[in-house]
Amino acid sequence: MLCGPFIAGVTASAGPAAAQGGYTWQDVLTNKVLACIVAAVALLIISLVLRGLLKVISLAIVALLLAGGFWFFHDAGNRRAELLPPKWAALAEKSLQSPKAQAAWRSLQSDLSRLPKDARARLAAGTDDAKRSLLSRLEAKAAELRKAGSKPEAAELSRLRESLAEER
């Protein structure tokens, strides 16, 4: 099919990026998104052949592109969960009870997702320097909550920080 050489070229060019710890096209374009793209291209080709059904095929293409966009952004949220080691994320989910502390944790995760690729890779691997960075950011969030007058929520973040510091 027409997509074969394109996909083979993208696969070959993504090899070195994967070795450096970056995202490959397979991480970004999941099977659902690729299926939507392939179906949209197939319908586009069919619409060029069958001019009489152009409006129906055009609507189907738009629907497929919308579905692909939905899955693309839906799966982007799932990649955020891979930012931290599973033990750390589970410990945070279990220990944070108040909505303000949970919001501070989500804010911290959002900040961490904007780090460079190599820093995110170290964080996901759970290296010692990444752990120290996370602990200092947690302490800063707890200080922000204390300053805002939310001492119980700040105490929750401090307990999480202590638990993560003891985690091996």
C-alpha cells in the first residue's frame, strides 16, 4: 500500500531517537490513531475515484480525523502517568487525601512533564538525582501551601516527601 514506504522510513529514522531516551513515533501515534489516519487516507483515495459520493466520504473523513484527534489527546494523558516510577505514583495516590494536596501533586506532575527529555527519562527511572529533585519540589509545594494557610495539606505533602525519601 502507499503507507508502507512512509512508515518504513519513519521507523528507520526513529531508531537513534529511541536509543537516546526520546519518544518515537510509536509512542505518540498509537494503534487507534494510526487506524484513523489510514482509514481517512483510504477514504480520500476512494473519494477521488467516486465523485458522486464526495459529500458522504468527506463527512466520513472528518469523523475519522476527529476520532483520531480525540485518541491522540486521550493517549497523551496516559503518557503522563509514565513520568514517575509506579511505586512513587502509587504511594502518592495512597497517601494524599485532601483535594488541595492532590491538586498540588498534579501541579507538580505538570511541572515535571515540562522537563527536558533526558531529565524525564532519569525521573521515570527513579535515579537518585531525580529523586532529590522531586523531594525538593515537594518541599517547595508544601511551603507554598503553608504560606497560603493550608497547614494540614502541607503536612500531607511533607509526609509524602518523607515516605518517598525512605523508599528504595
